Amino acid sequence: MQQQNQPQKIQNPETTVPKTPQMNERDFVNDYLSTEKYMTNAYSVALNEASNQQFYQDLSSIFKETQDCQRNLYNLMFKNGWYSLEAADQTKLQNSYQQFNGYKNQLPYIVQ
């Protein structure tokens, strides 16, 4: 039975990787994932700064490809048990929802 204070981990069973000083498959995929995350962030900034429409469209296409690659790497890591998540506590979710829902009245425009 799980303790209430400890969040539940969401993870697939980890595949076996050798414990050696050399980089293994998990290390390489993690490195690729980190690089793709960095690149999507950089492309996002570039998209905000692009003043030429054709340049913007080209960057947008590259950004989409990079984002898709990042997602595929994330899915691969999760499938192999190399990436885990913590289940959200329902009480914290409800409290956050109520807090931010209350901010709607402070906005200068109507939020549906």
C-alpha cells in the first residue's frame, strides 16, 4: 500500500542498460532529447523575432519537425522506462484550479 504523502510514479519498467562509465543507449537518447528541447526553445524565440513572412514560415516548419522529434524521443524514453512522471495530487490540482479560476475576474477581457 502506498503512503499518502508520497506521490505515485508513472513509469514503464526500465529496460536493462549496462552500468559502465561509457555512454549507453539511454544516455545517448537522453542527450538527444536534451538537445531537441534546447533547439525547440531556440526556434520558439526565433519565431517571435522573425520579421520576414517567408523566413517565419520556414522557421515554423523546422520548429514543428524539431518538436515532433523531441516528442518521439520522449515517447521512446518513457516506453523504455527511462523517463518517469509523478502523478498529480488531486487536492493540489483542485486548489490550483480554484486559485487561477478566481483570477478571471481580474482580467481586462472576458475569458470563456
